[in-house]
Amino acid sequence: MDLDVRNITKTYGPVTALNDLSLTIPAGSLTCFLGPSGCGKTTLLRVIAGLETADSGHIMLGSEDLSDTPPSERNFGVVFQSYSLFPNLTAIRNVQYGLECRGWSRARRRERAREMLDLVHLGDQADKLPEQMSGGQQQRIAIARALAPEPSLLLLDEPLSALDAKVRAGLRGEIRNIQQQFGITTVMVTHDQNEALEMADQIVVLRDGEIEQVGTARDLYAHPKTQFVADFIGAINLLPVSATPDGGARYGEATLSLTGALDGATTLGLRPEAITLGGSGEPGENALTCTVAGTRFMGNLQHVDLRPDCAPGQSLTVEMNGLVQAPGAGEKIVARFPSRALQVLR
């Protein structure tokens, strides 16, 4: 069943954390709430879980209104950033805890807990206490505990942010595989754009308690509607422009060709990987002579920072393969990009 968030408003004194927010989370999907600190993403998750009460609005699961249903009766699994395991209980006892609260028999509890521990590849750690396990193992236990009661919805509140980069990268794939294996509707809060891009079927970009844009990772990356979304999802060059009489865009002293119209917009977005570098030759479409300001080697990738001659106060970043020889600082070079690569940002 789809989860519908309808006109949710939540305030804390004079601060509006969520402002008349509406959203549909499709059944069986993994939806990420993405945004900077203070945008309302964790508050929204807690309202869905029943851990916070909205000032107005409704939380609907199918045709059932859960707005006044206590958290314990919503049958939602919740995984927190801090694991929240019972330190005095072994891994298997932690997983069994929620089943015991729901009145499952001892034999059934133990069988289900074993099944969940095997699912997260920790069957051999069943009798260990949390302090005897790594952070990644503890988070796997927390996920197993949340899944054990067969919840209708899984809620993940920045579950990977306390882990180191390598463990975090591995767990992304594991969580996604488990979610798809069970087909469980999942909502995940994150401030990490890479997590959202890699894992989500649907990304909800939040800003100041409101939804800025909703879409797939590819949609948001390729077709951001606003400067905020473009700048938050991936790296992008932001070009201040003004309209020309013939429908182009004036960028410093140069005129850029567009596939659409500015319609009053004053900023264009240009992804670093859409720019190619070369010698002077034929100018061609959207060819800007630039001075190389410097390069940044990042292993498989490298970034080349440019200063366009037409707009010396501006800068452009180009993304290149890390194995290709990059131009040196001070070198003159031509940056080219197709008109279709320019995104009009509102």
C-alpha cells in the first residue's frame, strides 16, 4: 500500500519545521528524504513513525488514517543513527525483543531471529553483546531487529552516518538488496547525496520544511527545477546570465546558445562532465577560451578549474578521467559544451 503524507504541518514554537507538506511514497519503493541540516527531513520521518505529532494533516497507509495511532501500533520498523541496541542483551536477544513485545512464542521468536541474523550475515555473532561488535555489525543487528516483526514500513534515520566510509559504502548495497528482496516500503533520511543517488527509487529534496523537488535520481540530476536542487544533487557550475534579444544567454562578454528559453531565469547550470577541453581550432557552439587556474587529482577523476576570458570573475570546473594528462596551471585552453547541457534554473 502507498503511504500518503497529506498537508502535514509541524511547528516548534515560532519555528515551522514542516509547512503544509504533501507526498506519496509508492508501495515497495525506497524513498530518500534528502536535504541539509534543519530542512525538516528527520521531523517528517518522526511524524510518519508517530514519534512526533503533527499540528495538522494526516498520515495515510492505503485507506487507513494512522494520524492518531500510537507508534507501537503502526507496525513500522525503525532504525536510528545511534543503533539503540540494548547493551546488556546479546545480538539474538536484541532481535527477539520486539517479537517478545508482540507476544510471539519462544520457539517462533528464536527461529525468526536466527533467520534475520543470517539475512544480515551475522548468524555467527548471535551470542555477542553489542560492545563486542563493530559499528557496522551493530547497525546490521539494528536492521535485523527492525525487520523481524514483518513491518509494513521500514524507516531509516541516517543509519549509515556514524560509520566509516568503507563500511558505509558496503552497507548501502546490503540495505538496498534487503529492501528489494522483501519488497518492503522504505523511507530513509540522509544528508549524503551519494547515498540517495545510489539507493533510492524516489528522492524527496527538502528545504526549510517544504518539498523543493521529487523525482528519480536521474531526473533530479539531469533536470533540476531550481538552483537549490541543482547545487545539492551532484556538482554543478552555476553561470549568472541575462537574456539576449535573439533568445540566447549573455555570460560575461560571451553569448551562449540554449535549447530552451530563459523565461526570466538568471542562472544556468552546467555539469562538470559535460565540458570538453581542447585547443583553439574552430570556435564551434559554446566555445569559451579559458585560463587554467589549477587541477585537483582525485584518483579515478580529476577536476580542472578554469577562468573564462569572457567572464574573468567567474570560474568553471571540468571533470576529467584521472588517467588523462590534465592541462597545467596558466595554460590557455578552450572549453566546449553543447547547448543541451545548459540547464535553466529557476
